[in-house]
Amino acid sequence: MTDQGVMVREKVPDRATAFERLSAGQLSASYRLAAVLLRDSIEAEDAVQDALLRAWRGWPRLRDPDRFEAWFQRILVNGCHDRLRQRKHWARVAQLPERSGPDEHGRSDERATLLQALDALTVDQRVAVVLRYFSDLTLEQIAERTGSRVGTVKSRLHHGLRALRAAYEAAGRPTAEVDR
């Protein structure tokens, strides 16, 4: 109210502006997370786009905009999880041949071994391992983003790390790399 008794309404950002502001801060980290989970940059872009669309549609149901990051990551992780699960049902008609020569992305043998080992994990284990060690989330944060209990997250991490160690040993790599 002003001193003349006229009600002045504060300018509140409209729905689209608020969503754009919050989601823009998540895009880079979301693309990286999806790329690590899905191991395909184009599919990661699609997953982030799908997550943005789902988040936009669900925006009115978000009670606390301060929780946007966790809420959006949960949508993204669930979308990536669904994509990984669907991959099991897709028939791979043709595989791209391995590239010969220098690796364009600078991947070392260690990185290649790690990525191959991640591919061998179950979808749930991969999500837990990536969120813990790539996104540096706590067990509680992972549980929140995956809709799982903390005990379930611990179990998935335990079994995932055990499988990673076994893959490293099978590849003749030291398991200290997995323990980091």
C-alpha cells in the first residue's frame, strides 16, 4: 500500500519466467549427468528435453521452488532410468565399428575400462553409482532423487561397486581405481 491508500501489487515473475530461470541453472549439469548415465550424448539431450517438458507440465504441482533442483533431477533420473530399461528390449540391428587411431575424446584405457564396467551394471546400480560418484550426492539425496529408501541405495552402491571391482580385475586393472 502507498501512503495514499492505493494498493500496489508487487511484480511477481510469471510462471514461464520463473520456470525458465530455475531450469536454466540446471541444464549443464543435467546434460552431463544424462550423458554419463546413458553413454550417448544425443540420447542425453533427448532425455533432458523430455525432463524439461515433464517438469513444465508438473510445474504447478511443485510446492517449494527452492526444491527445484532435487525435483528436476528426480524427473531426469527417472527418465534416464526408463530409457536404460527400454534399451534391454531394443534389438541392435547394426553396431558401429570401433574407431581405429587416436581417440577423439582423449579417453584413456582406464576410462574405457570404467565405462565398459558401468555398462555391465544393472540400471539401478548404474544410477546409484553415477549419482554418488559423478554428481557427488549423499545417500539421502540419491534416495530422494530415485524415490528409493536409503538402505536400498546403500545396497545398490555396494553391489554396483563390487561389480565394478570384478570388471576391473577381469580387465587386469588395479581395483584401487574403483575404490576412489
